Amino acid sequence: MSVRFGLAVFAALVLAGCDRPSSSPDSKPAETVAPLAIKPAAPSPTLKAIRARGELRCGVNPELPGFAFQDNGGRWRGFNVAFCRAVAAAVLGKPDKVRFVPLGNEERIAALRAGKVDVLWRNTSWTFSRDAGDQLDMAAISYFDGQGFLVRRSLNLTSAVELNTAKICVQSNATSAQNLEDFFRARGIAYTAMVFDREDQARAAYQADQCDAFTADISALAAARSVMDDPGAHVILPDAISKEPLGPLVRQDDPAWTDIVRWTLYALILAEEHGITRANAKDMKTGADPEARRLLGEGGYGAMLSLDADWAYRAITADGNYGEIFDREIGGGSALKLDRGLNALWNAPKPGLLYAPPMR
């Protein structure tokens, strides 16, 4: 036997001896890692009030096709409406236990701060002043938007910088008017702002040819175009002149309620990411995906939100996962035909910004 081989055998025997449990009476067994301890959530005054009255009060924009509107039968429908229904399903057991409160731009913030609604889920942007000044929290972003311009196709415009000396319809009491001023002032472009109290008034003025362009969030422009006399006669210019993160706003004085709203939205995003749909959610409860099983009730994570184990299962089966809601209400299956764009999942073939933290 060679010296090198002998040394290798000796080293292996020494290492094996080091790994062998000691037979000393003073030795102690290795400690095992304890399973995750589920801690109950802090009390939420908002959740307590919702359960006492038996309904969630959700503030919405009443005249935004695709996002929130009443159909011919008086039933509320739309992208934002579906999320409100998911929260109601999570906290009250059924998606129809929600009262939709129509709120205009001038009253929406005051209504939320005064407690007239539990959550404001409408086209309201997350800004510094709303966060720090109004003391409101955006629980999470449900739609990444930006301000744009709607113009007549016959003008053959390719960019907003071609709107020199144009009359532009815009809504007051919103970030849109300030964004419009910032955009044109920074470029030295002359324009005339035609300001209206409500978005539907600005839309009607544009359609009546009182303005050369209509500016608002791109999602709102798509909604407006869908209800015009001839939607194909109008185009949305490619410019996005601002960042408009939209989502559910809540008061800052109830962080436990913020968590509930945040994670209900995240549950719908995670459901799409993990292939959980309204139709297969029951089967996925016992499927091979560990994170999907946790989301759908395994491990009792709902206790951290003061909810039961099936909170997310109910939210998902109310109207579907995020992708199902998007496609049906504002995407390819709707009159708006909006692309996912920035609102695609982070790991989609064409990645977007939509991202939810892991369920663990």
C-alpha cells in the first residue's frame, strides 16, 4: 500500500470518528428546529367594525367603465369591484357582503379619513402628499398606470409634444392637472387647459370637440374611449408623462387592517403566479406546490391576520386570481382591451412589475 493511500485512509477514519456520536454520559442530543409559531394578529378596530355591521364599505369611482360601474341590472362590476369582493370574501365569508360607496374626486379622501368607507379602491394615485400629508397608506399596488393623452385618429399625431397650442380637457381635484402643467412647462410648449370638476364632464367636452385632447390616467382614457360613439376614431398617444401607482388606500391608524387588505391583493397575485384559478383552487389545496398549499390554508397562516385558514381560498374563488380578473374586466376579454404591460407578473414571458412577497 502506498504512503499517500495510507494517509488518505487514516484521515477518513479520523473524520468518521469525529462524526460518530459520543458515548459519554455527559453528551446531549442535537436540538431540533421548532416549527413556525403562528402568532395571532394585533386587534383591528376596522375589522371589528366590519364584522359588527356585517358588510365591508368600499369607496369606488362610480363612472369608470371596466374598473367600477353598475350594469343594467344595478350590479356593481369591474376590476376594482372584484378586489373589494375578494376582501369581503376573506373577512366576512362571502364576496357579496360589500357595499359600494360612489365617491367623486373632491370627496374621496375626506370620506376615507372620516371612516365613511373602510377602503378606497378607485383610480387614486399613491403620492407623497397623500401618504405623509393625508396620513393614508396604500396597502399595495394593484395597477401600475401613467398619465397619457387621448386624441382623434384623424390628427395623425405620434407624440404629446406635437400638441403645441392645443386645448386639453383635464379634471380638477386630481394629480392630472399638475402633471399636465409640469409636462408642458418643462418643454416650453404652449397649451390651454380646459378644466372640469368631473372626469365624465371632461370626457364629454372632448367628445363634443371642445378640446383637441383629453388627458387622464391611461387606464381611464381606455375606459373613456370604450364608451364613446366611435371608439375606433380615437387613439391613446404612446407618451406616459407620469407614474400613477393605483391601489387600495386605507387609514394609517390601523396597521392590522392594512395587512389584511394588502395580503388579500397579494393572495390574488400569488394565485396567478402559482397557477391557482377559481376553478382549480380546491384541487390545489392538496397539490404538489408547498407555497400554494400554504396560501390555500395549510399551516393556519390566517391567524396572523385574525382570519381563518380559508381566507385566501375564499378571496381567490370569489372572482378568480389577478390574471383572471384583469383579462375579464379590462384586458383581452373586455371592451378596454388593455395589455398587461407593466401589470404583467415579474416572471412572465414579457415581465412586468407585478410582484407579491412569498407566502411563508
